[in-house]
Amino acid sequence: MPGRKRSAPIDNPSPRTTRATRSSARRTAAKNDNDVIPDVVKEMVVEVRKAKQAAAENEDTPTEPPRKRKRPGEKPAKPSKENDAGNDGNDEEIEFEDVPIPALTIQTMVRDTDDEEDDDDDDDDIQFEDVNINGAQANTRYEGPKTLDLDLTAYMASLAPKKGDRRKALGREEKDRRIETHKVHLLCLLAHVELRNRWCNDPEVQDALRPLLSQKTVGFLRPRASLNQFSRTESLRRGISEAKEVFRTRFEITERGLQRALWAENLDQLKDYKPPPDAETTRNKADFLKAAQTLRGSRDVGAQLFCALLRSVGVEARLVCSLQPLACVAGAPAMPKPSSKTTPKAKQPSKAEQYLAAVAKHETKFTPTTPGTIPRSRLGHPDATSYQIPSLLAPSPSTPPPLPAPKTQVKKIKGESPFPICWVEILDHAHQKYHPVDPLVTFSQFNPKVYEPPSSDLLNSLTYAVAFNPDSSCLDVTRRYAKAYNSKTRRWRIDGLVSSRNGLKGERWLRAALRRYQPPSVTDLLQIELNELKAAELKEPMPRNVMDFRDHPVYALERHLRRNEVLVPGAQVSGTVGSAGGRGGLERIYRRRDVKVARTRERWFRLGRVVKGGEVPVKVLPKMKRKKKGRLGDGDDDEEGEQGAGNPVFIESQTEVYVPPPVVGGRVPRNRFGNVDVYVPSMVPRGGVHLPHERARRAAFVLGIDAAPALTGFEFRGRQGTAVLRGVVVAAEYKGAMEAVIQGLEDMEVEEEQERKTRMLLAVWRRMLKGLRIRERIMDGVDEEAEAEAEARKQEDKGKAKEVDMPDFDDTATPFHDDEDEDSAGRGGFFPSTNLDSDDEGEGGGFMVEEEEEGGGFVIE
């Protein structure tokens, strides 16, 4: 249009030019709405506007322009006086039309729950529905009074969390019984492995296995001495790999081998127990030879045959077995409970089956694929599906490389552990070191860290790993294969126990048990291996959880210290460890060498030491609380005994060796009880000698010298101790005389014992000779026919006597007299009458008395 400037189009408008105001936005929205409004409504609106404009022109009143909307931050404009006057006049002339108001629609709402609340505060706006109260009352019937029982005890019991089946704590006798059973089982297993190791040296077994290896493989197994160290080791490694592959493909596993022994919680678990039907059947040497010829058996027999195979070609191999004895400590896994037969429930898999199922779930299984099943098959090349894409990530140094998959699938017995029980160690002469080889279970070699099963394995536990040499000597090599020997493995062994009831330490017992299998001499190779095992134990890292620090031989926590253990002053902190969940904060870790045993003054005195003067106790032990017995001694009184100040304890550095008073003038010093305390040899007084002989006191009495009984300890029965006196203490100058008198007393006792035995033998001979003499006098002058007739009459009398109902006589009485019975000599007997129908009382029987001196007898009728 003329007179109005047209703005040029802008390609990239600035934010200010493109920002629309709120009024322009509303107009734009209204414009868009006009496109939606029907044409009829638009025409009606236009007509209303025209009518309003015509009415305004007739009244000659200016129309008020629309008031602009206030912008944000703009001050309100002051109204003019003219507009105010015009507005006042217009308000008086405005007329309103009567418009009918539509009826209100009442809205009702039903509350879904009682917890809902209204947001409105005005209660008058709430509308209620009409309810027929009369109808509800008509349907209600009165049924009489009822009782309501409230059992709060049952309700609270139902809310309490259900406790699982907890094992019953083992008593002291049960613990000792398990320790002794563990020792016997361990010795039996050692003898079993020793026997199998001896069978591996059998020439017939080795001749049956030697053809499995080719000459090339044998050449690799026995490298030339002219090769360097690296070449000899690589040659041995290659030969072992070939021999392992050949044996694995030829041997077939058909039986179940050795498994972990578990304790039964009750006798019900042993009633229906039966050994597995596929258990190992190799019982003797003939069965072992048959297994070598057929190459069939358990995987334990397979490892033993592989050891025999290597020995047959000159390889120095030894048989390693992980012994599986019954546990000697509490907390070991027990036998699974038998399933209930009353309710027909689905059979639940045992823990061992669940573990094997979990292992099989994570095993890698090879499935042949067809073209088109994987994306690489769409590349078009026929060998694209068999190409393996190399991984760009470097393998972790802590994780061993994956084992190569066998070319042929090895048959495995269902229910066996995926870790071996028996394997072989071979000697690398180049490095003077033994390396493990497992041809049937893990297919590994030269990797000792893959033989330890996890703690969740119920069928296998690496507790004792012993290696037997061809000469039947063995060595404990558990530290080579256990990853946490000090913190986990050691607590399940007999040498991990602190002490037993008889006072002997488990470590001492195990050393004595393995003394029979010690090598004849300590060679350089054995010394090198012992140093390696010791170094592996020392390189073990610090435990990561609190429970592994209990009874650890290297580290200790303050919470695990016993009642009589304390830390030395100035103990250095080796590190910190956090409790589970981080709730207890960090705890300090100390060295075990900084933990000392603290004892009371009396205890140190029994060890031959006394506390130094002026020493401050490192700890005060509170006295144990005891219940006071009632007046009747029934122990029902709940009052506790009076508590003292406690017992102060001291460590060894606060004590010194006890020096008793010396013997002066042949007089031995005594304590207040008249004895001499000789708990250890150092407590013998200077100038005296201790003679621990039972006849020493009598010898001192014979000589008439001063002698004091020696108190060597106390024998406790419960909490009551009784003094144990053993021998006497005399002056040193009387030692020779005392020994001579003691020897004389022993000789006299031997002579008296010999005389007593002689008198007893003479009495026996005298009695036998008297019996023979009495018999000879009785039978003198009697011919053979009369003797036979008397014997027949006697038998007839005995038969008649059995038919008579005789009264009960004393067992000591002899009813019949037998001249031939030697024991009846010198005694009498009662004879029943043979004429039972006679009325004469004199013929009813009689009593016979034999005179031992005269050798005869008479009968009183």
C-alpha cells in the first residue's frame, strides 16, 4: 500500500527480531482458531459487531479504544480525568439483560480407601448419597452373644522370623573323637597311596604301558645333556605334552575315584547309605595290571598308570595325591540329609549336584554351525565360518591362559569334582624343579595353581597333598598348590590345631607320622625344594577379611587375642583391615611375633620363673563368675560369688629364673607343706639331687638321711587339683648310697616275688599228688569187672534220679560222687535213695564224708 514502508525479508534474523511478544502470540493462536470456527458462527459475530457500531454512532459517544496490556517492568499509566468522567457516566447508563442460569449438576464421589483425605477445607461442599437404612436394618438378624479369643502369644510367635536348622555344637568328647578319627584316617590314606606308588614300579605294569609312546616322544622326554638349559626344558615340555595327549585319548574313565569324606550328623543318615554302584573296583595288584592292559578304570587309576608310563621310559616322576580324610575341626560340611519318605515331594538335588550343575553351566561347549547361522557366513568365502577373530585385549597376568580343548571328548563320571585327586610331578633336571602334570581332569602341565578346588566343592578339598617318590619316600607339597595356605588351608589340618587334650601339638604328631616316609638322606635337590616351599609360604599375601586372621601364623588382630594373650609394648602396626560392610571401621593388623602369652605369678612359678620386683602387670584378668551353691548343695541359689580385684598377669620379659635356697649341711629346704617344688629341673636346690624313684623315700629311711618329697605337679579332676609327689630330694653326697640301696631293694623284691611264685607252684603240685594218691588207694584191690559193674550201677542211679522231681539244692552241693573226678577229692556228697517205695526212713538216703588224710570214706545211713 502507498504511504507504508515494506520491510525487507531477513534470512538470519537475530534473536531480538524473531522473539514474539505474548500479545502477538495470542493473536497468532486466535488466527489459527479462526480457521477452525465454522462460517455460521463467524457471520453471527460480524452481525453483532455491526449492530454495536450502529448503536454507538446514533448516540454520538466515542468508543473507548482497547487498553494495551502492561509489559513486564512497565509502570501503570495514570488515567485521565476525561476518561474517568466518561466512565462514571457510562456506568449509570448500562443495562443488563435477564439470562436464565442453568441448573447445577451435583457430583458425587465414593472413597476407595479409608486413608484418602479431601484437600478442601469447606465441609459444606461434601455431598452424600441417599442410603436405604430401613432395608439394611431389615436384613440384619441377631444371632446372640459370641465370644472372641485373643491369643497374643501365638500371634507374636507367627511374626517371629523362622530360624533355620542350626547344627548342634560339638562337645569336648566329640571333638577329641573327631581328632583321633582324623589321625587314623590320615594314616590309612597314606598307606593306601604308598601301596599304589609301589604298584607303579611293577615291571609288568610298565611293560604293558611302554608301547603307548613312540621313539620320538621318548627322545623328547629324555633330552641330551649337551643341550642348553632352555632347550632341555622345552624338549621335556613337548614330550610331556605328546605323552599326555596319547594317554588321554587311549584311557577311558569308567569308574568313580576317591572323594571327600564327610561326617554324618546323626545315625539316620547311615542307615540307608550305600556306596555308589560305579565305585572303583581296583582292589589288588592283579586288578591294577588288568587296568593297565585294558586302559580302563577311574581317573585316579589313570593318573597312577600315567606315572607308571613315565617311569617306564626313564622319566623321574612321582605320584601326588590329595588326601581326603574326615575333618578334625568343627564347621566342616556334613553329609546331606536324607529326603523325607512320608510326603511325596520332588527330589531336591544335593549340594554336590548343584555345584556340578553350576560348573557344567559355565563350561564352554562346541556346537558345529552350518553356513548362514553366524554373520561371518554371509561374507561369501567358504572358510569364513571357521575363522577365529583374534582378541585385541591382552590376557590378565593373574588369570591363567585357557586350556586347549581336547580333540576327543573325554568321558566323565557324573557327580565327580572338576578338580583332580591324583596327578603326577616330573623332575626338570635342567632347572632342578618339579612340575605338575594332569592328563585326565584339567589337561594342564607346569601350572600348579589350577589344582586347588574352591571351598564350595563338597567332593574335593586340598588339605594334604603328598608326593611319593619311586623309593616310597614322600614329601608334603601342599604349600605349592594352596593359594592361601596360612589363612585358609592350614586351619583344616591337624598341624593347624593349637593343642589337643593330651597336650601334644598336632604339628608334632604329623611330623612323627611322616617320619616313616622320610628320604634316607637330605640331597641338594630336596634342600632346594624345601626352600621353595618355605618361600611360597612367606610370599603369601595378607588376608583380606577378618575371619582369615584367626590363628594366622604371621598376622593377628586384637579382637582375636585370647584371654591370656597381650601385645608387647610398642608393637608395630603392619596394616589395617575393614570389617564386613564397613560398619566396624578399620582394625589394626599386628605381627604374630608381637603377641605374647601372659601368665599369673603362680603359673610362672610352675614354669620355674618368678616375676621381677617392681614390675607392673600388663593386664588384669577378671575372675570367673561362679554360682554359690545353696545350703543343701543343689546349686539352685542364684547369688553369685564375690568378685575380687582380678588376677594380674605378666609376660616372660618381666620374669627371671627362680633360684631356690641351697642345701646346707645335708638339710634340704622345704616349703610350708614339707615338700620341695620341683616343677622343672632348674628348681632343684643347689647342692641337692632329685631321685625320681618310687623306692627313694624308703631308701632314705633305711640310710637315715634327710630327704624331702619332690612336688612335680598337680593332677586336676574338674577344678580340684591334687599334688603329685615323685621321688625325693637329698643332698648330692648321698646320691651313690641312695642308688645302691634302691638297687638292693629292687633285688629283694625280685627275690620275694620269685619265692612267692615257687610256693604257689609247690602248693599246686602237692594238691595234684594228693589227689592221685587218694584215687590209687580207693581203686586198690578192685578188679576191672567190679569197676565196670559199679560204673553201670552209677549210671542207672543217675537215670532214675532224673525222673524224680527233686527240690532245688544249693549250687555248691555235689549231688553225686565221682571217684574219677579229681576236684571231688576231700569233699562229701548227698546220695538219693534208690529204693523210693520203701517205708523205712533209714533207707531214704545218706551223707558221705570222705577223709582226705586216710584216703577213704564212710556212709552214714
